[in-house]
Amino acid sequence: MDTPATPEPQVWPSLRARDARALIRFLVDAFGFEETVVYGAGSQVDHAQLSWPPGGGIMLGSARPDDVSNEVSAMAPGTFGAYVVTDEPDTLYARATAAGAGTIREPCDTDYGSREFAVRDPEGNHWSFGTYRGEPRKA
């Protein structure tokens, strides 16, 4: 029986940061994202893509004064939240907290079979990591 291939990621969560370059370093060091591309000069990040090694990733950029009036990019720094799949939540939790992530929920087993934890990055964004991969797609 052939299993259909998983499609390439087409949903890219995005966020804004007060100090995007520092946040990029934190996300790479603490969580293991890979810096794919960063555009911008000096402290300004116009666009960055960080890839998650097992697949997918996020996009981010520096907060700008016009973000408040621009509905496309009006997300305030520190208001982002994401769930990211990992096969090693306990190891990742130790890495993240050693790098300065603030604990929201320590690693635990859920009633739906996942092992997961939640932390806060230096900008205040919430990150949940766990083994739950979602329900299989319908054929």
C-alpha cells in the first residue's frame, strides 16, 4: 500500500520582534531552528526565515512604528504562540531553559499521548514543543 507523500510546508507562522537579531540567535541556540535567510541592515530585520530541521519553519522581522496602523503586520512583539513537533522534548526542554527560555509548563505526558512542554522566549512569545504530530489526513 502506497502512503501519500506529505506535502511541503505551505503554512509559515510569522512574528515581529523588538530585537529581531537577538531573537533569531535565541531561537537558533535555544530551540535548534536553522537560520535560512536574514534580510536587512544593521539592527533592522526586514525578513528572516528560520527552518525547523524536521520540516517547516517560521518567518519573522523587526517591529516597525507603522505596524500599529498596518493590518497586515500589526502583530505586536511578544504576542506569538506556536506548537512545534519534536521527537526529543525532554532534551529540547533542557537546552531551551539552559539558554534562558522561561518555563510555562515543564515536560509532561498528556492524555492524548504526547510528551510536551511550553516555554517563553525573551520577547514573551509562547512556544510549545511536543511529540504530537496531529491526526492523520483523510484520504
